[in-house]
Amino acid sequence: MTQGEESKSGVTEFKLGGGIVIKLIGCVFLAASAFLATLGAIESSDDIFIWAVWTAFGWHLTFLKHGMVIDRNRRRFIRQISSLFPIYKFEANLDAIRGFAVSRALLGRDRYGRKVFELTVLFDSGKRQKLIAGSKQELIERGKDIAKLCDKPFHIDEA
């Protein structure tokens, strides 16, 4: 996670994904699909479908943006994922947020056998909203930064 500069407007941005490696992988897919199209290797309708799927996958990887925005002036917390169009957007009022917590995910382990943890937003209503999943230590560091910027408490559930 890289933190963007805070502007004079009170907005802080965290970039969570869409780094240079992912963009390069997307460019490889796009270059391969352009190469296949210029060779004329796409002949059947099945080939067209497969080519279109891989081209769209490369396109989305190339233009992926994943991040969080904390706007203290408008009192908004936003997490969004987009490519050329919005894919996912979570927006909450900072005044309705009670705090942030790292806890063990309902899914106990990932496919490699490691424990999975989640960084969640805790609301005054008792509702929880998952932000991101990953390793416990990484989420603790991210969660502390986000909670500090939002001026909210941070908890580590030891369940």
C-alpha cells in the first residue's frame, strides 16, 4: 500500500493495487492478443471468444486502480476498484464509523494453508464491512495508518 500525498483539500489516498507488475502483465496479454489478431490466427467463433476474454483480462489488468480515499472535509471514507469503469465502490460516512479492526476471516486458511485475516470497518450500528484480506502483520500496519488518518480507534481481535 502506498500512501498518496495529502493535498490542501484534506484528502488522503491509499493505493492498494494496480502496481507496475500487474500493469506489465496486462500489457503482455494485450500485446499477445494484438499479435494474434494481426496474424489472422483467430478464425472460429470459439477462437474469437477466447481472444476477447484474454484481451479484456489484459485490458483490465493494464488499467486497474484499487485504492482508498479519506476525505476529512466531506467526512467520507471510500474504497474503490476500477478499470475503465467502476467495478466496486464502498463509501461510508466517517461519523458513522466506530473504528477499524483486524480479525481472523471466517474462511480459516487460504489455499497455501496460511491463516487469513481481514481488515474491517466497524460501524456504530454494529455492522462490519470487510475492506481487505491478507496477512495479519500487513493488515495491522495498514489498519493503524487508516485509523489514525480517520481519527478512529484500531482493534486487533485475538479470536
